[in-house]
Amino acid sequence: MIIIGIDPGKKGGVVAIDVTGRPTAIEWTAADHPDEGYALGKAYNPGRMAWFLDDVSCRDQIGLVVLERQQARPMEGRTSCLTTGYGWGLWAGIVQALNLPLIEVSSARWTRQVFAGVQGEGKARSISVVSARLPELSLTWGRKRKPHDGLADAGCLALYGLTQLGKRAM
């Protein structure tokens, strides 16, 4: 069975993990990846977004898609709020159009669950958790810069989906 975690921001990412046995990342892409990204420049590319979900190996085995719910933050500009909501809406629409099982979760909820007992703060915790639990997930893809935190968050969202599988069966 496959679980997909999606951080819908322009610096987010998508991670598919296979949970038959030890959770293993099988496919992933960062929104701003120079070759495979879906949010290059100032625009989203819905075709690339749908391509990723349609291209996931064994698509008929996708058990759950976990999408981080976006919300406006205090002191955030209108344009920023609209852009954030636009990406979230595109992902939700594509997942629904492909008839995949979807849950949307706030960042506060998934971080409480995935980071329980993990030391550190902010994005460093995501990178730490994903590096430990999904070591095959390349957070740098050969970049010389720091690890991609949006990709790490997507991996954590997929790991959160593991905790939700049993609840959805009830």
C-alpha cells in the first residue's frame, strides 16, 4: 500500500511511501525542483502535479493521500494568502479528480503526532525525522545547499498518514 504526503506550498513537495513492510520512500519531487518541479517561477503547473500522482508506481495501491491544510496567517498579505490557497486547492482538486482517498490535516495536528518526543525546533525537526525514518529520501538531490525542508515536511505528512490508516478503516 502507498501513502502520499503533500506539502502544497511553492517550496513544498510530494513524497510517496510504500508501507508494505518498513516504510520506504519510493517517489518524490520538490515543488521547486529545477527539472521535475511543479511550481517553477511564479506559477503552479497543474499538469506536473497530476503527472506525479498519475505516475506513482502501482497507482491502484494508493491507500491514502495526506494534504496539509493551508490557512491565512496573521500579518500575511492578501497575495500570499491567495497563492497559498491556490496551490492547496489545485492539489485537492487533482486528488479528488483521480478519485484517491484524501485527508487534509493542519500543520499543528500532524506536527504534534509526528514530532512527539523529537528534540529541536521548526524545519530541523522535519529533516531529522525524515532522515531517520526514510533514509532513502534524498533531501538535497545533489544540491550543494541545505536539505529541502518542504520535501521533509511532505515525508512527515506521509508518515502521519501511517497513523491514520487504521482510523479510516473503522
